[in-house]
Amino acid sequence: MKRIALALFVLMTLTPIRAQLAPLHVEGPYFKNDAGETVILHGFAQTYSPWFNERGTKWNNYDVNACLKYNKGIIDRILNAGWKMTFVRQHMDPYWSNTPGVSTTGENDIHAFDFERFKKYLDELFVPMAEYAVSKGLYVVMRPPGVCPENICLDDNYHHYLLKVWNHVAQHPKLKDNGAVMFELANEPVRIVNADGSPAGDKEMTEYMQAIVDTIRGHCNNILLIPGLGWQQQYTGFVKYPIKGDNIGYAVHCYPGWYNSGVEDDVDVSYREFKRGWDSMITPIAMQAPIVVTEMDWAPKKYESSWGKATTGVAGSKGFGANFIRIADETCNVSWLLFTDGNLLASYDDNLEDGNTFLTDPEACPRPCYRQYQYYSTQEYKDLINSEGYGYTKEEEPLFSLKEEWFNPSIWEKGNYDETTGALTTGQYGFGGWQYPMGADLSEWKYLVVELQKEQSRWASFRLFDVNNYWEKPAAYDFGSSTRIVIDLHNMKDENGKSIDPSHIYIAGFWTLGGSPIYIKNVFLSNDGEQPAGLSQPWSNEKAQPVYNLQGVRMGMSDKMDCLSPGIYIINGKKIVKWNKTKRM
């Protein structure tokens, strides 16, 4: 009997976390359950250290039981307050894995890391918290201890640290192959460098993360969330250099002032500018894989209760919060959380009238998010995200669209643009136009024609950059007294005579002195210098046509669509969604 009891005990302790949660997997750009339903998650975050649990007033001195009691209680209180949460991001805080008494310079300093302590508290604290969350109906995103140093490098000490942490976590019997638990591979990498300290790039970032993915895949197939550079803002590099493997998503951070959303502390956040920044940095990868925003919040600065300082505002108009929610929903596959302290969320009471406190002010994040989460929990919302045709439905504009939504008057210095009149007023020595994060391929055309409505007086010029850096030298064409420029795309040179490559144009537009407007008439690609050409041709199934991605990069020909990855493409001005088979929208 003792042997049977011992065997049952061992079996129970090694049983993976399952509860009643349906396991998730990645299918195209979505999280799916085994029934094939799309799942979009909404939640909150927990950090397991005394300081982040009400500033050390609730427990200390490595008291595992007190930490468990407090944080389980927070989950209970949040759910009892009526929050319709579906996931929690759990930080395996370095408070537990650092050697006590060894001073560090911050959470990015790993010299005090003790692997044996990490293993001990993974078993005693982090896994039990994950188990508890799942038992309460919450999916779990586990984050490694600490944050990335300012510079990371392939095969550096921090890389080996992450590899060691995830190699152990991925083998844990209660975590491995668990459809309720995801792994966020690192927190807020800033930039990547080569071994000699020189700047590295997107290729090296993919290699850095791929090594971690491959290590984990040696043990399990959990969903992995890949962080981007720039404090988790930069993701187009993963489109150019994809992470290989199944069950891959991306972990994004979003705060006021990021993604062209204005300036933190400034309520003047424009939906159009915010959406343009998001589409530039996030949408390309969101078309290929699910996104989880693992840090985001906002509130007026006076409350000192949020990381982000901004207002809710009105969706489509001014304000950060309402526009973030709208943009996340419009992207169609963005899960997100509220990074506000759990004890504050647990104290929320939706029955209280609007007021001037963090928890009652509609311009702070708790109230609008609480009510938005209510909607996300409805059958109506679940039916919507699983309805036929749900997804990207917006037609893409030509590469040089003059609609306000696509034209950015503030690439350098704050400018203004009026679509109805064509008036562009840049800031002083400012620049307005178009940005193509993946590089737009113009090499199929002979000319770019740029027309003004009338003669300008602001020393205006049209400029094209074949590197993704506004401070590099472009091909520049002054208008002078002319209202029309015809640019030979295959003979572009910068001021030093260096050729500009039309196959990857990253920035194009108008430079002016600023102060008063120039009036744009038209910008179009042409093969004879007179008539627009290219993507304006009608659809034809009878002849193979060039296939472009949404950034204008040529990907192949329409008769070879089977060779392309699932995603959204442009063929003759029409948006084509490729799932398992080509489908025209």
C-alpha cells in the first residue's frame, strides 16, 4: 500500500497543468483551440517579489508561503471583482534566483544569478503559481528573470543565461508541451551588436532568438512569444528573417509615446499617427503570427499609478487608451493585458460613479479596460472573431497614396497634411511622405512622376532613400520653378554620385523649408513618364502577375503562390489572402 500511495503521489506531482482550459496552438496568425476556434486573450500581470507586491509591505525574507498566499489571493480578488481575465503574465523575478546579499546594478545584471536557486524556486513558487492560475481559468505567459542589458550579442553571457534558463524550464514535467502555458523568451531587448561592439541587425536578432527557440524545441512544443528590439517595438526584421518552427507568436510592449502615438504626458495622441506607427512596426508580423501585448497601461500623470502617462480619449480621435484598444481590435489577432498593479485591479468597483481617482476616472485605464473586458467575454464577441471573413478586410492603397491615412507629414519634424486640398506644410526643414519598413520594390517601373498643383516657394525637393535611415544621403530632386519631376528610377544617385537602388526604397517624400504649404497634385509610377502603370492593371487569372507583400516587396509570381507562406499579398492592386489555398478578397 505504501508503494501504491507513493506512486500515486509521484504521478500527481508530475502531472502537467491542464485543468479545464482548452490547450492552444498557433495556426496562421491566430491562437486556436482544438475545436478550431480563434482565441484572443485579455489579462493582467504578476511579479513575484516583495517590492512589486505593494512595495514590500506584504511579505519579505524569501517567504515562499507568504508570497504564494498573497499572489493567489490577488488572483482571487481580481476575479471576484468581476474582471473577465483570460491570461496572466508571470515574472519569475530575480529576487528569488539571485544570491542573497550580492549587489547588482539592476535587473539586467546577471552576475548574481544562481542556477540552483532558480531551479528550487521554479518548483516551489513559479510552477505552483502557474498551476493556480490555470485552475482559475487563466492561460499563463511565463517570463524569465530580469530584463535584457542595453546591448545583446549572439553567444554573449546574457544569451547563455537565457539558453540555460529556458533549457531547464522547457523540461519541467508540469510545463512542457502544455497548451495552457506560453514562454516569453526575454524582456525588452534594446539593441543587438556584433562581438566587436559594432551595430548588428535583423539577421543577428533572428539568429539570437532562433537559438533559444531551438533549445526549447529540443524538449517541448509550447507556444513561444518572441520579443523584438527597441524595448519590444521593432518586428519587421522577423518578416525578412523569419523565426523557424511551429507555435510561434510575438510579445509586444506598448506605452504612450510609442509607435508614433505622440508624446508621453501629452493628451494630443492622434489615432491616425498611432495607427500609422503600429502598421509600420507591428502589422507586418501580425499578418503572419499572433501578437500578445505583454505590457501596456495608461493614466493621467497625477495619479502616479501607471507606467504610461496619458488619457483614454476617444477612439478614432485623440487619446492613447481608446485608440490602443481600437488598433488592437482592428489588427484582429492581438491579445493584450493591463500592466497595472494587481492589488489596484483587485480593488476596482464598477458600481462606483465616475470620479477623480485612478480607479474611477474614465481617463485612466482600469475603468475602460474593465468594461472592454466585459465585452470580450460575451458570446457576441466570440462569434465575431470566429465568423467567416473575420480578419484583415481593408484594401491596401497604392505605394504613393495621397490619402491622409497613408501619407505621413511628420517623418521629420511635425507637419500637417490636408487630403482634400493636397496641402503639405512640413515643420522647419521637415519631411513628409511614405515609409516602407520592409523596403518597397520600384524596380519593375521605369519612372516615378511627382506633380505639384502650382509653383512652390519653399525650396521643396522630392527625396528617395534606399536605406531605412532618414540621416543617410538620398536621391534628391529639386522642384525649383517646375511643378513636375520625372525620376528615372534606374539612374538615381545621391549627392556624392552613389547609386540609389530602386528595389528597396524605405523612405520617399517631400523636403521643404516649412512654414507654409506646398500643394501636391499626384505621385505615380510610370513606364513612359506620362501614364500611371503597375498595380493599377485589372486582375487576370490568365497571365501570371507579380506578387507583392504589403510593404511593396516583390515576392514572386501569381502562378507560384503555392511557394509563398500564408499571408496577405497584393496582385494588381487587389489584396489576396493566402491561407492553405489562395483566396481572393
